[in-house]
Amino acid sequence: MATAAWRAREQDVTDVVSGRHIDPFSVLGVHRSGKQWLARCFIPGADTVDALTPDGKPLGSLVRRHEAGFFEGLVSVSGQGVIRYEAGNAGGKWTVVDPYAFGPVLGPMDDYYSAEGSHLRLYDKLGAHVLWHEGFEGTHFSLWAPNASRVSVIGDFNAWDGRRHAMRKRQDSGVWEIFLPGIGKDALYKYEILDSSGRLQPLKSDPFGFAAELRPSTASRVAKTDAYAWTDQDYMAARSVRDQRASPMSIYEVHAGSWQLHEHGRFLTYDELAERLIPYVRDMGFTHIELLPITEHPFDPSWGYQPTGLYAPTSRFGDPEAFARFVNTAHEQGIGIILDWVPAHFPTDAHGLSKFDGTALYEHQDPRLGFHPDWNTAIYNFGRREVANYLINNALFWLERYHLDGLRVDAVASMLYLDYSRKDGEWLPNAFGGKENLEAIDFLRRMNQVAYGKQAGIVTIAEESTAWPGVSKPVHDGGLGFGFKWNMGFMHDTLQYLSRDPIHRRFHHNDMTFGLLYAYSENFVLPLSHDEVVHGKGSLLAKMAGDDWQKFATLRAYYAFMWAYPGKKLLFMGQEMAPWGEWSEARSLDWHLLEHAPHRGMQSLVRDLNALYQRHPALHARDCEGDGFEWLIADDAENSVFAWQRNAGNGSAPIVAVTNFTPVARNDYVIPMPAAGFWREALNTSALDYWGEGSGNLGGIHASDHGTHGKPASACICIPPLATLYFVKEEN
């Protein structure tokens, strides 16, 4: 008997049931054969299969072609469309909506812009999206893996069987897709990939996965990130017209897993952080919280700096909606949220991006370009359009979907230089023979242009430790386009100075003044970050020279010095209460220290500094302009005294700051003043409230019209030992 023409070729059947077919949509689903219509399906475990209309009317019975579960047969339909199957075996019956009967979700313009590397809504297209398609609710899965010969989505819904839901490849873009009806929010999934030679690769998490399993498990989780009902409209509107360069920015850097722990020793959830952390930050007067990376990562001691899920808030603290609630709560309290973002490199964990489709897809093949020796991580191939666009979309995703106020971009120096941490022979020069990574430079410029163009009022901040010119200059002026750059030189020089015995500081006076030579070459953030209080470096308090009293007094004077110095402020969590020990991600901060006056006094000082910083425009309005700062005394190395003036330039009162970095009181010390009259002592770090020794100027000083140092007035003041003072002109 002749074989019916509509029957599948034996090779097609074999390839489907073995999970080797390169185009399963050409075989499975509903197809036309002459004037007849047929249906084919692969349902492992079924002994019988009947075809039904979506509303349950019979269309015909299918015949099992292969014992693994391949069925086919003629059906009474008039065209292609969605059908159901009723499958049965000795254990009972169940129904399946045929995923191969659905048309594609993506369109040709998605292919075009994806391949061009200019698609700025990829997070709406790639990944797992719950949606309605052709009358059914389900999840659309899509993945870029251009060199794979087969990609399947697997999960609990198909017993993690890669033969069941092999995807459709879009040849123009290398993107694979499939719509699975009935699969909804919280479903766990991964991708099973065969490389170009048909070799099975390690199971992969979704590069666009919006949620993930709790480590050590590594599956992605279907999540909705666009359904949260935000109530921060007033905050966002005000942010959109704010000049961040002229606004106060005092950043509290936080590792979410160790700021506090729950009473039972577990991590706080995003909701618990919203209840505890945000009110604390508001009470302390910080304007922003900068979160160490909360993108999904497998290893706690990496602090998030080796992410495997760039699009997923880590499940350690809750789900994506909980993170959105955290940000919304912060905004309702007037607190901005900055994400520490890691586009420089990624770990080589098997479930991550490394060798994603069997090739060096996201990284360079050559380890001289694609492997980072410091961190044993892979370096993104910034010159590949799709990779650069993946990262740019990620920046936009966090700014748009989670209303974040900014991105602090980690390890920018490692991106800019091809020879970063490499010896001769371990790196490859660029096309012009130089060490600059031209592709990374282009990526950073485009990322900044797109981020600032799409999201009004946001900031991008570069952690860049070299003298690369124009990091915070606009791209159209030849810069990298960041809003701000970390001032690593300030941090290094000042901490080095304060670690010296006070008697020797007069020989290193330049450590405290040198920074003003370049203070306006960039828009700077002054960081006292987590990097300074780990890996044996000790806490900030422990770095200060002298006995215990001198350490506390010096740190108080230093904080006030920094808060009056040009540049935005950043303080790592816990340093506001001056812990003795360095930070560890494995335990909570030492909150018990606040039972003791010295630590409680330090916390009170930081609170008052933030209040003054926000209240007085002179301390923030011209942080990025040279006219905002003027030395009054910069050359008194013998006494280790510094005095300067901060100006707002808008008619508001200037602030005069004076610091004595020796343990000797400077009584009857004459300083030049910008105007005669009464100047209120707005801050004295030696106040009793801060655990100081209590000396000062009885609330203020009178400046006479006897000028000095080119200023029209002068005042004779008392500068307590190891103290900083602020003076504000009283008009009446």
C-alpha cells in the first residue's frame, strides 16, 4: 500500500523525537497537504491523541507514528489555526493547546533593528513575556543564539524535556521564539541549546530573565515588570527638571544583604528594607541610596559584582514587584535610588553568558581581549552590535521599568584600556596601535547619550580611577558623556594624609590642597566607599592616626572637611557611626555601637552635615564650577590649618569653613573673611553633642573690616584641636 502523501518523512519524525530537528514548526502543528489539512504533535507519554477545536469540538483522531509520542492525522479544519489535543494513556486524559499552531510574535522590524544593534525596546521583545496571542494567554519566550542549531525552552511545564518545545529560528536576526499557551507568571525555565554541530551545551538561564530562582538554583522565572502601579509621579516630575550638578547629592552606599539582618538572621526583604532603610536614610539627611549590585548573582561574597542575571533583581530579597515597591517608597520619601551597574565583565558560570550558543557570543574568543585576569571573568565584546545593544537596553530597562535615578558604572577604567592589568604580550592593541579600547569607548558614549536622552533627570556616574580626559564631558564635546565621575584621587590623598601622625602632617600639606588643582576638570563625586573598608584596609576610624580620642576627632573633622569640599558626597553604610572593624558582607553592621557616645556623636554629626549641606546652597549649588570655591588659607602647613569659602553665586550667603588637623587648639587665629559682620558658627565638630571637647567661638565670630590676604575683612577665631568649623554670615 502506498504511503499517504501527507505523512511526515521518517527523518523528520526521528529528528523531532530526538530533539534534533532544525525547524520543528515546518513539521508540527497544522499544515495543508493538497486539499487536505493535517495536524502533527509530539506528546511524550501519550498513547492516544484526538484533535479538538479551541472550544472542545472534535476534529479527528491522530495516529501514533513513533512510540516516543509523535502523532499525526487528518483533521477537519478549513485553514491554519489554533487547536487542542486531548491526550490519553492508562493513567487518564489531559488536554494540550498546540504551541506549533501559533504564528510568531516578533516581526520583521524586530529582526532588522536587532541585527542592526539599534533596537531600544529589546526588553519588551526578548526574554519571557506573559501576553495574549491569537486568543490565548501564555508566555512568549525569545532568545538570541545565532549559532545554535536548536534551542528549546524547558521547565516544570514540560518535565525539563528539551524535545518538547523546540523554538522557531528567525534567520535574519538569530533570535529564537515560541509562544507557550497556559504558561504564566512564576514558571521556572531555562534554555537547552545545541551548538552548530549538534552538541548539547550546559543549560542556560535567560540573558533577559526578569526574575530568577534563589541561589544556588539558577533557573529563570517568568515575571511581569510592567504592571506595577507607581505613585511617584510628583517625584519623577520634579526630578525631570532638576539640574543635578547644582543640586545636593549625598549618597548612602548600601550592601542590601548586610545593612541589617532580620532578627532570625536572614536577609531583610525589599519590603523590610523599605520599612527600615528608607526612613533611616531620610532621617540621616542623605538624598540618595546607592545599592551595590542587586542584579542576580550566584556568589554572595562577590557583593553582586559578578552578575549572571543583569535584568533580574536578585531573589535574595524578594521578587521584581517588591523591588519596585522599594523604589516607589523611596521616591515617596524624597530619596533617589542609584544602581551599581556592572557592564564591564561577567562570570563564566556554566548557566550564564559564557560560550552561550557554543561560541564566544557575548565575549571575545581571544583571551587577550575576552578574559579579565583580575577577576577571572569574561569581558563583553563591546564591538559586537548585539552585545552593546544588550547592555544599553539593560541600562534603559532599570531606568524605565524601575524608575531608578541613576547608574554608577563599575570598573570603567578596565573597559577603557586594552592593557588594563595586563603585561606585555597579554593584550592586543587597537586598529591604530594604541591601548585604548575604542569599541568600549563607543559603547559608553552611546549608553550615556541614550540614557540621558530617554530618561529626564537621571545621572550616570563613572568609577574611573585614571586621568582619562572628559569622563563627565558631553559626547558632543568629545567626552564620554557621564554626569559625574568618582574622585578617587581625593579619597586616596586625604586618607593618606590623615593616617600620618599629626606632627608629620605639615610635611604633607599638599595632600589636602592638591585636589583643588583638578577639582573642576570633571563633575566629581567624593567617595568614601566600600572599597576603602574591606580586604584588610580597616574602617575609616581605624585609618585615622593617634589615640582613640584623636581618631574620633580626626574623623569628625574629616567628614566636615569633605562635606564643605567641592563635589557630591558618598559614604558607605556604617561609616556614619564610625565602626572599629572593617565591613563584612557576612554580618550586619555594628548597630550596638550606637549605645556608646563616641559612635552616637559621629552619627549625629553626619546627620547635621547632611542637613546643612541641603539647607545652604553655597555647599552644593556650584560643586562643579570653579567660582564655587575659594581658598582663604591654603599655605599654613606649619599649623595644618585650612580655610576656604564656598559660594552659591545666586545671592545666598557664602559659607566659610576652617579645619585644624592637629591636636593643638589654635586660639586667636586670624583668618581672612569675605565680609565684615557677625558670622554664626553653624557647625563645630568639637561640640559636646558629637563627643567633642566642647571648645569653640560661643556661637559665632565678629569679622572686622580690617582686611587680610586680599579679603575685605578678617576675624580672630578659636579653632579647637582636630576640628572643622562652618561660619555663615548673619544679615541682621
